[in-house]
Amino acid sequence: MLLLFLFLYSLHTVSSTQKKEIEELLDVAQTIEYFGYPVEKHYVTTDDGYTSEVQRIPYGRDARTINGCNEKRPVVFFMHGLFASAHEFVMNLPSQSPAFVFADAGFDVWLGNVRGTEYGLNHTTLSPDDAKFWNFTYYEYSHFDLRQQIDYALEVTQHKSLFYVGHSQGTAVMFARLAEADCTWQSKIRIFFALGPTAGFLKPLLPFSLLEDDLVQTLIQLVLDGRFGIIPISIPKSLSSFLADFCTSEVLSHVCAGVFELSDGMERLAQLNTSRVSIFLSHFPSTTSTLNLLHWVQVFKYHELRRLDLGARRNLIAYGQTEAPRLDIGRITAQTVLYFSHDDRITDEVDVKDVLIKNMGPGLIEYYDLDHFSHFDFAIGLRANDEVYKPIIYRIYQEIAEKRC
């Protein structure tokens, strides 16, 4: 009843003319420019026709360089998580947002976006209004979007390799890519830094675990058969805007912060910048495909990464075998560093240790089990700069000092 009262009260206190925070209205490139950084927008079209915008911060506000890298700065490529976009890397203030922190540390920063987000709604022949447009999962993110965006960044910068930072789904797509890639492509990833990493789950997690019910699985197969069509999963911008206004109310801002924190354990961990909740809500969640969510259900079902399981008959047609092919992380040779936490309710230390650390190949070189980090904290937590971003920067500096730029 209290929450209902507060909600009704907000309808009275929040008007349509209420002034919004400027950052609520800005896209990624505009946000970067707003904070005084140089920005470029690049457009990458994949072999299967999807075009996504990729944002670049070529240097930081003081244009510093790294010793030994005066001619061209090392490239750091970021990839976002599920229901997010590149905005997650610029949501906080410059001293707290990884994209800005890395640019100010002397790097050439690239921010990737996958198809279906607000930065990936173009196609050579399809419209987002067409069901066929949404016929993709994280495998297509990996096989097309991530692969070709990285190749594009290397071509533009004339580097042979880059450093990669992925968060959540942004780690899964790189694990999937490296599991498929030959040594030549893997050598393009100088070090892969995985934040809140996942390549399989051992525990049930709502709402994904609900989808394993037999009846729901039957409905899923009907979706895979094309009986109901494949649709996007999104929250209308009008609702996101309302929630942002709702949380801007002086009375209700603390309520929104509490709900946001409790959803991922942040209240107890106290890493959320509560003054920026309305900004977070204005840019999260982004859109994905129902088919992608179904593919994620299979990650929980099989406890590992596989191609999309279409059922034995369709698997035989699509893959030449009755089971969906495994994406074997034991094949990964690219240097990989994991950052995870036992307080992460989504990718906890049990999943990381029993799925990733036990099964990864020679590429795994370091891993860090952090105290009091929720899943979102790796992207927007107030302690992430000191405990994640700066250590990664120093690790890259060390790599450059040993092996040159």
C-alpha cells in the first residue's frame, strides 16, 4: 500500500513540463561530446546486412599519450551487456565511467553496439517492423557484430590487435567468438578483460528458469517453427521517460534508488550513485530479440555456450548433427583476465570457477574475485574505477612496457 501511495503521489508531483536532466536526452555520442571529449560515429555493416553505430573516443580531454605509443594510441574496445548498449560505459561522471577513464589514460576507445539496440536498427533489406529482422541471438552478435566491428576498428586504426573489455553478455559473445576463431583471429585480441563473465550457469535464475517448464518449452518450439513470429523485447521509450521523471521527484528518488539497488543487491553494497538513477533509467533497458532470450535459456539448460538448439530434426538440417554444436572455451588461446564477485547474483563465483576457470584453455592468465560487487557494479559501481578500471589500465601498461605498443 505504501508503494501504491507513493506511486499515486508521484503522478501528482511529476508534471509533463518537469525539467529533465540533460543526459537523459542525449545519445552516446552526444553524451561524450557533452563531457568535453572528442567523438566519432562509425557505421559497420555485417555480412548478413545489419548496420550498427560504433562510437569512438580517439583520445582523452588532455590528449595524453602512453610511453612508447606516441604515433598511435592502443585501442580498447568495449562491448555492453544484455538489455544494454554502449551507453552503460558513459552513464556515470567522467571520473567514474570506464570509456572516459580509459580515454584519459591515453587509449583510443571504441564502444561497440549489437543489432537490435537503438544503435543497431538498420539493415540493407529489412525493417525493424519485419519479424525477420529480429531473427538473431547472441550467436549472431558474436559471429557477425562483434567480429566485424573489431575488424573494422583495427582497419581504421591500422593496429594488428586490440584490448577488449566486455561486461556480462559482452563477455559471452567474446567467449563464443574465440571458441570458434582460429589462431589468426584470436591473435587480434591482445588481452580480453571479462567483467561479470559468463559462459554457462549452474544455478537457476529467474526469470530464465521459468522458461524451462515443459509447456513453455513447447511454446518455444512453436516460436522456433515460426508459428508466432519473432518479436523484439523492449520497454517503450515513453514508459522509460515516465520512470525517469518519476524517479526525479524529490520525494520518490530514494524509493527508485532502493528498488534499483535491491534488484541487484546494490543497496547492501552501496555502490550506486543514487543521484543518477533517472539517467540510468533513461538509457536502460535497451532492446533485444525474443530469440536471444530463448538462447540464453539454453545457456542455463546446458550450463555452457552452444549454437541455438533448434530440436533434433532441425539441428540435423542446420548443423549436420542432432545436438546444437558446443562452443568450446577450452580452445581459447587469447590472453584472458576475469573479474568476478561472490556478491554478483547473476554470474557468481561458483559459476565462474566451475564453468569458466575449470574449462578454459591456455588463454586464461589471471582472475580476480572481488568483494562486494554486484553484476551492475562492474559498469556503473562507484568503486569500479579503483578496483577494476585502474587495475586493467595498469595491466595494459605493463603489457605495453614488456611487448611494446
